[in-house]
Amino acid sequence: MGKDVIIACDFNSKEETLSFLGRFGERRPFVKIGMELYYAEGPVIVRALKERGHKVFLDLKLHDIPNTVKKAMKVLSDMDIDMCNVHAAGTIDMMKAAIEGLTKEDGSRPLLIAVTQLTSTTQERMESDIMINEPMKKVVAHYADNARAAGLDGVVCSPLESPEVHETCGEGFLTVTPGVRFADDDKGDQARVTTPAKAKELGSDYIVVGRSITKAADPLAAYERCMAEFTD
Ligand code: C5P
């Protein structure tokens, strides 16, 4: 599994997304479809991007009772996606149910990863709002270990936590890391952020980059800069 940059296509229509991706010429970056775009367009957007030759990470962050998640995953498994996710907070049983639902009759399935703690969550907020009082890195490593126990392929975490996750779950366990900014960028609402170069140094397998590419004056140049910093 090679290291790659995934562009978070946080747009609200197919037109806007395709017009944005039109600026990449022949390049076909790995793209992430999140809730905003998926709720606006549905499966049509997945098909459109797959037809154009993109790999697709469908970032719907499922979190419900195991039976509901299993059935929802069964629906997603009929789409030709490459990666999807659930919240690890839904428990090991929920994650096992997700794999069951996602696995096709021939035994194949897209990569399934679990969100640990959102990269917008600070230690203080985690303690005050969700009453988790352990250090962030320990919480993330524990959630990752649950995901590994359930049979998932990896987790979503901050690049800052990639070393702990790999230490706990092994080097082959994927860390997909949002919260990436160039040194000269605004953090926005993200709290636990690093640069692409730092994410590489910390061992992230994939970086998910949204606004630093989508809001750049030259998105292709920003993407190339991410690829150069992260993969070279
Ligand atoms: O614009 P920005 O680079 O902050 O976008 C990050 C993307 O990664 C968003 O689409 C956000 O939903 C997603 N994400 C995240 N933190 C997680 C999981 C997903 O920021 N833990």
C-alpha cells in the first residue's frame, strides 16, 4: 500500500466538484467524499468520480447500533468505493458488524477504517464534553487497538498520533490522517495539525487534505506540493 494524498472534496454539488477536479488535467487524485457532498448528491457522485478514474474514500463516519451499521454497510458495499469508515466509539461489536455488512460474496471489500478522536477535538474538550480523562494519545491508541481487534484495516487520527498507533497495532495498520496544513496556512477549525512533511516523518500512511488544496489559488500546485512533501 503506497503512501498517498487524499483530497477532501468538501463541496456541495457534483458540478462544483467536477469543475474543481477539472483543474487537475490528466491527474486523477485519490478523493474523499464527505457528508456534505454525499447528502447532496447520493451515489451519483461516487459513480461519476469512479468513472473518471479516481479512487474514492467515502467518509460517512457511521456510528449506530451494530445491526443498522451492518445493513448500511451492505448498501455501501454495492458501490465501487475504495475506502469507507465508522466511528470506533461505536464499539468492537459495531465494527465487526460493519465488516460483515461490507464484505461481498466473493470475500472482497473496500478498506474499512475507524475514526478515533476527531482532529478538531482538543484534550480539554474531550475531558469536559465527553468525559474522557485519559491523555489523547492513549485514547487514540486504545480505539485503534479496538479497531484492529475487530479486523479493520486502520484508523483516522491526527498525524501526531501515527507513531503510537503503529506501535500499538503494527506498521501494517493504516493511519489515515487529516489535520494537515502547510506551515504558512491558517489552521481553521482543526486543532491537532501538522504539515505534510511532518506527517511523513511521523509515519502516516495517507494524508487527507481539504482546504489547503481546495481553497488554494492554484489547487494543482498545492496538491503537487503536498505530494512532494509527503511522498518523495
Ligand atoms: O479542510 P481540512 O483539510 O481541514 O479537511 C479535513 C477533512 O478531513 C474534512 O473533510 C473532515 O471532515 C475530515 N476529517 C477530519 N478529522 C477526522 C476525520 C475526518 O478532519 N478525524
